[in-house]
Amino acid sequence: MIKEKTLRIGFIGCGKMAQALAKGFIASGITRSENIIGSSPRIDSMFIEEFSAIGCSTTHENAQVVEQADVIIVATKPPLVPKVLTEINPVVNSDNLIVSIAMGIPLINLEQRKMLYIDAAKENKSHPCNAKYAFRSGASVFSCGTSTRSEDATLTKRLFTAVGLCEEVPEVLIDACTGLSGSGPAYMYIAMEALADGGVKMGIPRDLAYKLSAQTLIGAAKMVLETGRHPGALKDDVCSPAGSTIQAVYFLEKSGFRSSLMEAVQAATLKSKQTGRKE
């Protein structure tokens, strides 16, 4: 077992997701910045600069990342994954653990050496979505390839648990998890903004409205996670008979709030599956 602090992590792709994960790994103590290296093409010089600012090493050569890391995280756009895997395959050795966080790529396309496929709240590459990992509040799931060993799964879960929730799931659920927890932060940001706008409409200063809406979502999430109670039961606790909350809930139900969220998860899931079929 590789010791924490000395664990060498490499990122192929230095974009926002890689940066957020690197910051989270460092903040959690899972490794040090000097043990992290990332690569990006010369055209992405901004990403190289941002990754270097974290204190990590950088390179333009993907093979160098593999040679200097124990765990290699493929964090490129999905269409680039086949090219990257072909490029690094000659230098991958039996001790390397390769993890792909590219959206929609099925395990069958990744089964070169010992690879895992992990959905690390990865979808849409939007900066706010990925920032959860920098704050160690991510939600990740992963599936193992046929050549992985039990210690590989243990190491992967240890890595991503350090930056949030992490669970192993069957590969068939990966795309659905992308639609739920991967894309989910964007849904919640829209909800948060809309709540704040409603507060502003009713006279609350905007800065305070954002704080109240954000804290409301945090509090509701903690209640679900820490009490283990059904969200519907917690909702019922807040809805007094003939009160303002049940009136608001009625309006949300009449407006299709619940079905809109369900359909959003479905749309994102299907897009992830479609991306995988193209590869």
C-alpha cells in the first residue's frame, strides 16, 4: 500500500476538474503538491499556469506524467481519451493505476492495462460544478475494470473519499450518476439563484438573499445525510397545516418543479450515454 503524503498523482489534462481535485487532495493531506504533476498541450498555457500556481509540477508530455506518478487521472475531454491512451500505453507499467474521469467513456474502451472509470461529479466541465472538490464536498462514484485488483478499488475510494462522498457502483449506473450528482450542482445553483431572486423580489438585499438561499440548501442536505430520514418526511415537518410553506409547495408541484428535475437528470444521463457511443 502506497503511503499517504508520498502518493504520486498525475493528471493528464490540467483543466478546472484536475485543478479542483488537486486542491482537494492537497487540502485533505492525501498527498503533497510536490507529488502532483499535470500535463496539457502548449495551446492550453493558461491551464498550465493555473496548475503550477497550486504548487504542482507541469509538463506538455503525457508520457512524463505516467513515468512520474503512481495514479494517473485522465481528465481530458472525451474525444481525446483514445488518443491519450494510445500515447501513454507504451510507458504504463503494472504498478500504475489509471483512472478516467472523462464523461461517458465505457470501460470496454478503457481496458488497456489496469484502469478504472470514475464519475467524479464530472459532467459539463463547468467551473462551479468542479469546485466542490477543492472544498472537499464532492460526490463520486466509480466502477472497476476487469484487470483491477481489490487494492486498486480501495486506493481509488481512499482518494475520492478524501474530497467528498465516494461509492463503488456497477458500470451501468455511471451515466445515471453523471445525470444526478455530476450535473446536479448546476441544478442546485439555478435553484439557489432563483430562491435569491425571489427574496430580492420580496425586498431582501441581494447579498443576504444569496447567503440565505445557500445556507438553506446546506441545511436541508445535512438534515437528509445526518438524520437518514426520507426527504419527503422532512418536507412534511416544515409544512404546517394551512401555512405558507405548504402553499409554496403546492405552487411548486402545480408548476412541475419535481418533474422538471427528474427530466433534467434523464436528459443529462442520455447525453452521457450518447457521448460514450460516439467513442
